[in-house]
Amino acid sequence: MCIFCYLLKLLLLLSVNIVLCMAACNNAEYEINGECCPMCDPGKRVHKHCDEFTSTTCDSCPIRTYTHIPNGLTECLPCSVCDTSNGLTVKQACTLKSDTVCGPLPGYYCIDSLYNCKRAKKHSSCSPGQYINQTGTEFRDTVCEHCPAGSYSNGTFCILHTDCESLHKTTIREGTDTTDAECSDGASLLTVILSVCGVCLLIFTVIAVIFVKKKIAKKQNNGSYQVTNTQDTNLSTF
Ligand SMILES: *[C@@H]1O[C@H](CO)[C@@H](O)[C@H](O)[C@H]1NC(C)=O
Ligand SMILES: *[C@@H]1O[C@H](CO)[C@@H](O)[C@H](O)[C@H]1NC(C)=O
């Protein structure tokens, strides 16, 4: 056995012996000036230690102090304060027999809690392109996840990109994980081009028809003159 271990063992035995020697009073008593005095109940403290003739006299704890176990204390313990600057709020007010219980403020979670929350931190918010997979609790931060492909978010939940084609529109800009796709307003470019061409064709056709009709009319007029003239000539010949 190493010397260190041996010394440690010796020290342990020694301290146990010391405790045993000192623990002359029973569980419900405390030792003061070599005397065993009865303890005060939880919520109380010693007003006057006992002596040969009188028992311990106890007082109630003053406000904002407490004792949670039978004790021989002359002062009660101060109640813990739930500091909002540490992200804390009172979950259970202090009583004579119990300390204040602190909890995280709404929207905060405890980062240092053994039996009582000592400090809390604000829930983190998810970035654009992410969604909240698990909302934060008193004990756990928010859990963010990336939006699946084809969707976008502002940091709360994911929305599918608008499908411009299904709306009979054209895509001006593809969607990203933070922005929606952008569609052209109203009709698609193709429709616009076709409409313009159609109108042009109509106007051209109308003009062409008018032109051709005029030409035909002129030709017919010339023909009838000739016919008349011929008749005239014929008449004059007769
Ligand atoms: C989201 O949270 C659930 C539990 O609520 C978990 O099972 C799942 O794996 C999480 N999703 C992702 C993508 O991590
Ligand atoms: C995200 O969008 C939702 C609904 O569209 C809105 O309620 C929320 O305030 C927005 N969050 C942020 C961080 O912009």
C-alpha cells in the first residue's frame, strides 16, 4: 500500500474518531459550550441556549429568512433572491421552513440548476432558412433544423416555394432557403408575344384585304368603261 493511501486512511480513521467523540449529543440536540441543548424546529432559531435549569428557547425566523431543518442556529438563513438579470423569477415564495424556489423567466431555460435554478438563458431563435423543430422548455434550449430543399423560412417554419408554372406564370427568380420563388405578374412572356403577333397579323390582314378589294374595284371599273366604249363603237357602226 502506498504511503499516501496509508496516510489518507489514517486521517480518515482519525476524523471518524473525532466526530464520534464530539457527537456526544443525540440527533435532536446540538452542542454548545460542552452542553447538549435541544434543537429548535424548522422555521425557528435559538433565542437562548439551554443551561442546567432551562431548555433552549426558540424564536420564529424573521421575514425573508428561513430554517428548513431542526437546528441550533441563532440566525435563520437568508432567503434566496431570484434575480431577473440572471433570467430568473420566483417559482415558489420563501417560507419560514423553505427557501425561495427560482425558475427561468418565460422564454428562458435553466443553465445552472442543482436543486434550485441559479441562472437562466434566453431561448435562442432560429435563423432564416431554419425552422423550430423543438420549442425551448424551462430546461432546454430551442432546437433548430434546416428547411428541407424546395422550401424557405424566416426562422419559424418552412414554406414550400411557389410553383410559378402551376400558376401559368414564369419564374423570374428561383427560391432560396430564405426567400420564395418570384413569378412574373399576369400573363407569361410567351403569351404576351403571341398576343402582339396576333394583333399585328390581324391589322396586316385587314389592310391587305382593303388594298386587294380596292384594286379589284378599280380593275372592274376600267373593264366596264371598255365594254361601254365597245358598245358605243358598235352602236356607231350600226
Ligand atoms: C425533430 O425533432 C424530433 C423530436 O421531436 C426528432 O425525432 C427529429 O429527428 C428532429 N428532426 C431533425 C431533422 O433532426
Ligand atoms: C415569420 O413569419 C411568421 C408568419 O409568416 C410571423 O408570424 C413571424 O413573426 C415571422 N418571424 C420573424 C422572425 O420575422
